[in-house]
Amino acid sequence: MFKEFKEFAVKGNVVDMAVGIIIGAAFGTVVKSLVDDVIMPPIGMLLGHVDFSSLFVVLREGKILGPYATPGIAKAAGAVTINYGLFINTIISLLIVSFAVFLLVQQINRLKREAPPPAPNTKECPFCLSAIPIQASRCPHCTATLEAPGA
């Protein structure tokens, strides 16, 4: 069983998948920073200085009574909250990651597209079934007269 697991673990596609997961996690961290630190502050400013990460609803007060300035303070006080602002940030992150993956797959598919096959440069003699140049009007093997090209 250990031998089978070792063979499975060192297969190329398993290693490729592990590398993809590691790179994806790092990419996710970068996108999270992009959303939290670059995209959301200007959007919050345009909407009246709203900090989306601090938007939440208190379902139950904690040991220390509110109001709470941030979800972190509410959590530390033992309050139960719905952090919809953080959820909005996460949705925006998902959209950015999804779009980036779409662009990546689109480029990979563009590279994978096969060129159309070249036009044939030979044809088959209907009499001796030999391959002959497409422009030939007489078969070099059986000397039969062929239909003129383009006729």
C-alpha cells in the first residue's frame, strides 16, 4: 500500500496540482490585499467614507455591552454578529480571482488551438490508386490521363 501511495504521490499531475494549489493560495492572498487595501477604500470613500470591513449586525450582545466599533471588538466582547461587510469584500475577491482564472484559461486555450491542417498537395490516381501531385494531369505510375486541375 505504501508503494502504491508513493507512486500516486510522485505522478506528474499530483505534483502539478500541489504546485497549483500553492500558487493559488498565494494569488488569493494578493487578491485579498488588492480588494481590502486598494479597491475597497476608494469605493467606501465614494459611498460616504464607509469601511466595508466594519459593516456588521449584532445578533446578541456580548459580556461587554455595545455599541461595538468593529467586528473584532464585538467578537472580543463575546457578541454574535453577522459580518456582511467582510462578506462583500470576499465576494469582490471571488469575482477578481474568477476573472483572473478566466483570463488565464482563455490564454492557455489560445495557445493550445491547433492550426488548421494544410491543404493537400497530393491526390489519388483513380486508375492505379497511387499518390500523385495535385496539379498532375497524367499519372506518372500508370500514365493514365487525368482530369485537368480545376476543370
